[in-house]
Amino acid sequence: MNLFPDEIRRDPYPLYEQMRSSSPALHIAPFDLWMIFDYEGVKRALTDHDAFSSAVTPPTGKAPEWIVFSDPPRHTKLRGIVQRAFTPRSIAGLEPRIRELSRELLDQRIEHGTMDLAADYAGPLPTMVIAEMIGIPAEDRARFMRWSEAIVNLSHTLSGGEEAARVVSEHAAVKEEMKAYVADLLDARRRAPEDDLLTRLVEAEVDGERLNEDELLNFFQFLLAAGTETTTNLIDNAILCLLESPSELARVRAAPDLVPAAIEEVLRHRSPLQMVFRETRRAIEVHGQTIPAGKLVLPVIGSANRDPQQFRDPGRFDVARDPNPHVGFGHGIHFCIGASLARLEARIALPDLLTRLRGLELASKEPWEPRKALIVHGPARLPVRFEPGRRAGGRAAGAHAASP
């Protein structure tokens, strides 16, 4: 059974439904890994750290030394440091700049009446935001995006073979580039601190300890991947969900205060992150199956968020769903550090897109191409068309963010 062809990655939900019913804990023999499909099983794998370790060993060897691939007590130390740099106040302070960037990106295409939503807006917006947060000069953004793609593509190592070897080699080359680049940035921040995330990471302490050079490089890589990919897919998937559900789009247009709930429903209904990695610390019984110790496990978040045992009418996209206890951002100690930033960007992007792009619709009937990373869900390209409009011009940031 091949779980990863494009047609399944575009719409994995019928397969998930079948697996939840017949094999909620499934051994994938060719890769010697296990997948868990039901809500309770996934939630257990995300939170039971005595049974499921985040320090995984993929088929190609050691995982990147990122916070998401660490367990307590190291995880506790690293998260404590980054949380002090990633404060709610610093995130809230980004709102005017995110609105400005959103307006600028739409201004570049609005007179044309067409755009590739993924390449022209949903990809650049979070990349520009995280680059500015870290303190990356504007002229280095193209390099920054190339690095981000090489990092995200590491998920191809899951299946092994030539593709895995290629992305590991590409990442090794990119990592050397980043190492030299980050070393220069760190030296500059130590000499002259600035009001950016990199400076806060350099200065942050927990129990008298600061991040060393390798840990700072690892955080830099992690922020490149985590700070861009999820938000890009969240924005693209939100537009897909709304265009596929005209009645729900009409509800959001009629009641703009539904935007936050609609974003939560996108996170559930079309989860940007479909699965995460865990490794069994010991033999564990899940749904009558025994997963041996030391096995790679993929808790499938996208399936858990469609489990009818947890969600009423789970296949329906409902912008006012309440309650909505989805695990789109994970759960427990590894709950996504950047969740508040992703939500903020989506709360700005969605009204902007629906307000300024009148008559928005998909511009192609061809099936969309999935993004390269195997563990995420969203389009690599999303051509849309709309009525040509006018640039926002010199209006103040946020002036266009009226009701959608």
C-alpha cells in the first residue's frame, strides 16, 4: 500500500476513514513504521512521553537536533528559552507590520486579476514575517526561502531511497551555508543588539544557561521550517475550504466575527500538518496491536481531526463549529510555539483576501499539486482569478482590513 501518491495527499480523508474503522493502529511493513489514525490514539501519542519519545531516528539516521525532536529535560530547557523570546507581547506587536506586508503583496497582483495564491501571497507573507522577526535583511529573503524549502523537504527521508539521499545531501550543503551566515549574524547581534528574535535568543537565559552556537543554528533552521510552512498551508487551505463551501463563505462574508472560528475549522478540516514523528520507548499496546520498542510511529493529526467519535459530522466544513478540540497544532508539551503567530497571520490574511479580491475563484480545474513535504497538506501552486482592483496606495496599514 502506497500512502503517499499525489491523489491521496490531495484528499487523504477517505483512506483515513477506512483506517480508523479497520486498522486504527497500522504497521507499514515496507518502511517498518506504524501509523495511528484515531483521535484518542493520536492524542495519547502526543502526550504520553513515557511511552512515545520525540527524539526519533528516521530511516536515514539521526533527526535534526530541533526542539520538536527532543524530550524533557532538554526540551524543557530549550522551550523555556524560546518562549522567553517568543512572547505574546512581541507577537501582538507584529500586527501592524503583517497588515502592511499583506497589503503590499496584494498590491503587486490586484490589477492583474490573477495570481498564484501560494507563490504570490501565502508563501511570501509568513516567510517575510519570520525573516523580519529573526532579523534577516530584506536582500537575503530569496536565500532564506531556498533554505526553508531544503529544510522542509527533509520529510522525504521517511521513505528512504534515492529521493531521501538527495534531500539529505541538499540539506547538508544548505546547513553549511546557514552555519556561516548565522555565525555572522550572531557576531553582529552580540556587538550591537537589535529588537529582533535573534537578539532575544542570544540574550535569553534559563537557570543561568544560554543557547550555544549549535543550539542557535538549530533554532534558526527550525524557525525557518516551522515559521513558514504551517502558515502558508493554513492560508491556502482556508481559501480552498471556503471556495469549496459557498454557503460557509457566505456566512463568513455576512459575519466577519466568524473569521477566528473559521480558521480553527480549517486547522481541523484540512490540517496543514497531517502527521508528526514519535518513537516507542518500550513495547506499547494500541488498539490490540503491540508496537515494539524503538519503532517509528506517525500519529496522523489529519485523521484524528476527522474522527466521528470526537467531532459531529466530521466531513462537514462548519465555520462556526463549537466545540472544536482539534489537535491541528499538536497537544501537550510540544504544542506549536508559533500557533499564536500563525493564527494572527491567518486572521489578517483571510479578511484581506476576501475583501480585496472580489469574485475570487479557482483559475484551474486541474487537480492541485501537493507541496513537497510529505507530512504537510496544501497546494504547491494555487492559481486564482478575481476582478482586477486598485492598489491600496498610500492608505494606512490596516485601513483595508474591513469586513470581508
